[in-house]
Amino acid sequence: MKNKIKILDASAFIGGYHPSDKNNYTIPDVTQELKDIQSNTIMTNALEDNLLIIQEPNNLTMNILKDTIKNSGDILRLSKVDKKLLALALQKKSENKDVLILTDDYSIQNVAKILEIPFKSIITTGINQIYSWKLVCRGCKKEYFEDYPLSECEICGSLLYKKRLKQ
């Protein structure tokens, strides 16, 4: 893994991953997700030893990612931080870098698989197939677009849920 660009999610630090070379990247938002002393210490030491670069993704890759996750339905499951992390990985890939995402987040792994960006879990086993998602009413089963603004069905009033679809 020495020559690979490693994109680190908060779960990498939380899981005890210690960067050992200068090819480690994360986004500023990840630093705010680290609440425990151990993961904070790992990240701080990596920064002090110049083994971690904190970088925002560019707007172009954010827009490309937005189209991808809208088509797969992952837009329903990814946080703002997840999207930025994936966009940074996509940006590095577009720069012809050999990229590896270190994360235990299944939604990030799902999109990484769609984008053909390798990933590695730290603690969990990770995913082995791609899923897509859609918003569905629990009562009448009406399907909604991911940007539907309400949490209840406009027809029957039942709660909506995110349904996983195998691809």
C-alpha cells in the first residue's frame, strides 16, 4: 500500500489505522468527526509527522459524484462528509493516481465500487456487491424521487423508507 494514495474516512482513525507514509489524504470535515482521544491522537501525530494531507475536493468532482449517487440512490444514504470524501478519491483517480479508500462505511464502499475505486475496511468485512436505493412508502408502496421533501406518503400518509435494491 506504500505507493497508493489512501483516502481516510473517520472510521480509519477510529479503527486504529496509523498512516506510515506521505500518501494519506482526508478532508477537513473528518477531523471534526473524531471525538475519542485515540483517533484524535492518531490523526494529530500523522499531521505533525507530515504523513497526512487535509484537502477539500474540487467542485468538478463534487458534481460528477452528485450525478453518480443520484443514479444509484446513494444520495439518500450519504452524509455531506461521505460525499466530500468520495469526491476527493474521485479527484485523485482523475489525476491518474492509484487510489484506495479506507473506510468501514458501507455506503461509501458501495459508491466506491460503482466508481471502480478500491476500498479496504478497517474493522468490518466490507461489502461484496453493489446496491442501489429508492424511497418507498411503507403503506401503499408508492415510489418517490430521492429529493422528495416529506417523510410521509402524499397518498396514504405512511412513513417513507429507503429500500435497498440489488444490482
